[in-house]
Amino acid sequence: MSEVVSRVGVVGAGQMGGGIAEVSARAGADVLVWEATEELAAGGRARILKSLDRAVSSGKITERERDQAAERLKFTTDLADFADRQLVVEAIVENEAVKAEIFGKLDEVVTDPDAVLASNTSSLPIQRIATATKNPGRVLGLHFFNPVPVLPLVEVISSLSTSEAAAARAEQFASEVLGKQVVRATDRSGFIVNALLVPYLLSAIRMYESGFATAEDIDKGMMLGCAHPMGPLKLADLVGLDTVKFIADAMYAEYKEPTYAAPPLLLRLVEAGYVGKKSGRGIYEYP
Ligand code: CAA
Ligand code: NAD
């Protein structure tokens, strides 16, 4: 097998890209993060530093470990700087055309043929992202869970074209370097977890929209009645209602079943810009 990955690229410093960059740097990797502008990069860096401070406050890492992780994190607005990366994880908006364009560019700039080009997509088939490249054997899904520093799972998704060497290298990185638990999923929209989770989140939004119960009682019901750490409406706000809608659209396009259709309230909230915790307002308000 190829050398264990130690030079990581992360495309996007939103909630997921920031989390993936943070855990990679904490695990000792040299991490380069791409954002479209200097301003977005600065915002992403500030969120990662805040999260590292939180890990210090809760006693998970020392101040020295925080400073070392911060030193391993570099930012760029030029994808050409990813030439020497051994693994790139793309974590930008859940949009097939935008991801395809990024993968086309990554395939041109990342020189090592054994390097792995991974997408953190929640729902888009990896095969379609891979066809944007000339080397689909090195493209796969590496799907993390939010918040990345807390949740231990990573799904590894091979398309029909992914080489087993690339999948094995990605799995080794997730398990041996990051210490995550890995499951392998088939290249079907939603993979394992979102194929089950997203219809549940959409059902909870439909239940709330229909006036069946209050948002608080729906969430309380699932937290206290089923021991979930968070109710489905709070969780939809945490994921991001825009992302929930994009995932629902991709799953509906794949399976053509009403259970995946985005309910009208979800559409209205996204159209209004009330996309959840990250925007300060979604189903709930976050003052
Ligand atoms: N970043 C880093 N650490 C965080 C964090 C964040 N954003 N949020 C919470 N934590 C840490 C806290 O520091 C705390 O750590 P300690 O126990 O060491 O002190 C721990 O997590 C618990 O945090 P809190 O006490 O503040 O809050 P909580 O107990 O309510 O937990 C939660 C918050 C971790 C988010 C928990 O409610 C939870 O696990 N919720 C479910 C999340 C979930 O289901 N995620 C999957 C979403 S679906 C997905 O990711 C896939 C997709 O494609 C959409
Ligand atoms: P986010 O809204 O926090 O961040 C979006 C990122 O995409 C930012 O870096 C932003 O600058 C970038 N971006 C937006 N439009 C762009 C464009 N046109 N061109 C280039 N970059 C653009 O979203 P997120 O929650 O971090 O989700 C990112 C990816 O991770 C998505 O594919 C999502 O499905 C997936 N994912 C999300 C979660 C979750 O719970 N939020 C969990 C697992 C996977």
C-alpha cells in the first residue's frame, strides 16, 4: 500500500471543511485549506481556532497541542497549491456542477497518481463526480459527520471506477490517522446514514408544518422517548436547512419516492435565508 497520508488538502472551510481540517491537523497532518476568497479563508480559520480553544477548555487537548495543530494549518485561494497533496477532501456546497468543476481542476493539479481525491458529499453519487476527472480510479467518497471533532464515523464510498488501492488508502487515513470508525457504503444517494436519517428529518419537518405538535415537543419526544442526543428539528438546523434541501433533492432525483421530497416549509425557510444555526435562524432562533 502507498505511504500513510500526511499531506492533506481540504476544499472549503465551512462547518464540515473546517471540522475535517481541524481533526486532520490535531492528528499531526500538514493541512492546506482552500477557500474562494481571503475573507472566507479568514472566517474559516477563526472558526477552527475557536473550536481548538473549545477542545482546550474541555480538557481534550493541551494549549501546546492546540498551538501545534494551528501551526499545521495553512490557507490558500489557489487550488494549484494542492499539487503535492496525498489526499484532498472536498467539502463545499452540495451542488453537483460546483463539485464537478472543482474535481476537474484538482485532477489537473494533484500530481501524485496515488493521491486520493475525496468528496464529503452527503448525497451526490460519486460516479458522477468522478466522471469530471481523467482519473476516476482515485476519486471516492469520504463522508464525515457533524460536528466532525465529536462524531466517530466516516463512510467510505467507492464508485464503480474507484480503485481498491485508493479506497484502502482513504480508509487507512480515516481509521489509523484520525482514529475514526469506518463503514463502507455503496454508491447510492445518501449512502448508509443519510438514506435513513434524511427521510426522518423531512418527516419531522412535515409533522411540524402540519401543526401536529410544536417544534419543542417533537424534539423533546425523540430526545426523551428514544434517547437521541438531539431532536430532528434541532438537528436539521445544525446540518443546515439549505444542505438538508440539497440532500433531499439529490435523493428524490435518485429514488423518485415522496419520502425524499423537500416539504414546502423547508423550501420557504431556505428561500428566506433562514438556513439554521449557521445563519442565526432556521426552525429555531439562535440569538
Ligand atoms: N465542535 C467541536 N466539539 C463540539 C461541538 C462542535 N461544533 N459541539 C459540541 N462539541 C463537544 C463539546 O465540546 C462537548 O465535549 P466534552 O464532552 O468533551 O465537553 C461535547 O461535544 C458535548 O457538547 P455539549 O455539552 O456542548 O452539547 P451536547 O451534549 O448537546 O452535544 C452535540 C452537542 C455533540 C452536537 C450532540 O447533541 C450530538 O451529537 N447531536 C447529534 C449530531 C448528529 O446527529 N450529527 C449527524 C448529522 S448528519 C451528518 O453529519 C451527515 C450529513 O451528511 C448531513
Ligand atoms: P457550509 O454551508 O458550512 O459550507 C459551504 C462551503 O462551500 C463553504 O466553504 C463555502 O465557501 C463553499 N461554497 C459555497 N458555494 C461555493 C461555490 N459556488 N464554489 C466554491 N465553494 C463554494 O456547508 P457544510 O455543512 O460544510 O457542507 C459542505 C459539504 O459537506 C456538503 O457537500 C454537505 O452535503 C456535506 N456534509 C454536510 C454535513 C452537515 O451536517 N452540514 C455533514 C456531512 C457532509
